[in-house]
Amino acid sequence: MKQDEIKSDPNGQWATDAKASSTFNDAKGNTSYSASQATGEPNVQTYSTTPQAWSSKTPDSGIEWLELTFAKPVRANAVRVRESSGSGALIKIEVFDEKGAAHTVWSGADSTKELNYLIAEFPKTAFMTNRVKLTLATNVVGGWNQIDAVQLVGSIQ
């Protein structure tokens, strides 16, 4: 799927809020590298470490997570993660039901390369969701692992 198709997908929505296990720049009020950098449409144009994408506090530290919230609850059938540096570190994607229970919709080896998307497609959830959690093994791919944007795909039916 091409970047333009992803951006214009009528069933896709970009994250509106995010929190993370850690952030590279923890300075109060500074959004560089923060979890909020993974919200909204993709804005990183080249594969490189940039303050316009989320980074964990340290590279190669092991398990880190990024949790995202979306404006509209949907019956989800895909999650698209735009990796902008250190692609390949994702190991698990979960969505949360209305009661807050996590459901793993993808796990495994992330084969994403360069500035591209990991696209996890799965059977439509029986529940509505507007929350996604990404788990990364930052020590699997050397250097900084960055997430530029995350899209939840689904419908209200």
C-alpha cells in the first residue's frame, strides 16, 4: 500500500494522543522526541533520527512501549505504524476493548525496512476500540528506534 493510499484511506484515523514508557527528551514542556510526535499524520520525510518522531529515553534498552488514543472508537481490522528510524523493533500490537482489556492483534518479527509502514491486518474486532499499544524490543535493532505516526483502521459496524 502506498503512502498516498494510506493517508487518504476513509477508514483510517491518525492518533490524537499518546503516552510512552519513556522518552528521549524528558524536559518539561519540550515535545521533541516525545510520545506526542507519534500523533497526527506522518511528518518525517527522510529515514533518520529526528525530533519529529517518538524515541525512547535510551537506544537499545530492551522493552519499551507506546500507547496511542484515537478520536473515534471503531471495530478495528488494521493498524499501520510508520517507522522512521531503527525500523524492525516492533514485537507486538495490542488493541483495547471498551472495558480496558488488551487484545494482541499482531506479534512477531517486524520486517519493516527504512521509512515505511508495518501494516498489521487482522479480522475485524467484535468490540469497539480507540486505543492501541505498540511494544518494541529496542535492543533487536541497533540505534534509535523511532515512530513517526500510527493509524487505526476500522469501521463503526
